[in-house]
Amino acid sequence: MLPLKGIHHIALICSDYERSKHFYTRILGLMVLNETYRAERQSYKLDLALNGLYVLELFSFPDPPPRASRPEAAGLRHLAFAVTDLEHTVALLEEQGITAEPVRTDALTGRRFTFIADPDQLPIEFYEQ
């Protein structure tokens, strides 16, 4: 067995860097740790943190192919964020013009959750804990 310590980060490629940067920082509230423009790749790399913990790298590349979200494809299915109050989270999203799916209950855990989509249609889950 490998001596893994934890998940270091998740990397996402976006189609519109400024739009995704706004979504992840202004709407979801992730904090910018570092932003780098790599001219040789025509690419930005944005390092983001949640509650002080480095969690997400956001990349831009010229003309990335669209993500296959529906029907669901093999690979990363969604990102999930833990929240304390699902109704409050949904209300805050609605204030930003983002519509969440109807709230459902996880049949295995009894916990409530909902989904939205990021600017590139990556499903984002909010899971009440």
C-alpha cells in the first residue's frame, strides 16, 4: 500500500479564464494563493484555497475541447463541497443568479445535497453536514 497523506489538489481546465476565476473566487469564495501566466503555453494557472487549505488549480488553455457532462463520461464526476446549511447556500447562489437542482436526500447517508454547474458545466455538489 502506498503511504498517501491526503489529496494535495484537484486541477480543472476552463474555457474562459476570467469567467471561471470569478466563479471560483467571487461566488464560491475560494482564496487566491498564486496566479501565474505562462506565456509559452498561453495559459494561466490559478492556485486556490478553501479555509486556508490549498485545494484547486484552475488552468486556462487556448480552445480546450468541451467537457462531456451529459451523458456522464468516465473520469471526474463532480466536485463536492461540505456546507452546514443547504437552504442558506442555495439562497446565496440564487442571489448570484445561479439555479440549483432540487434538493435531494442521499439514500445511503440520509444527508441532503444539491448540484449546480460551473461555467464549463462541471457539476458542483453542495452536501449538508
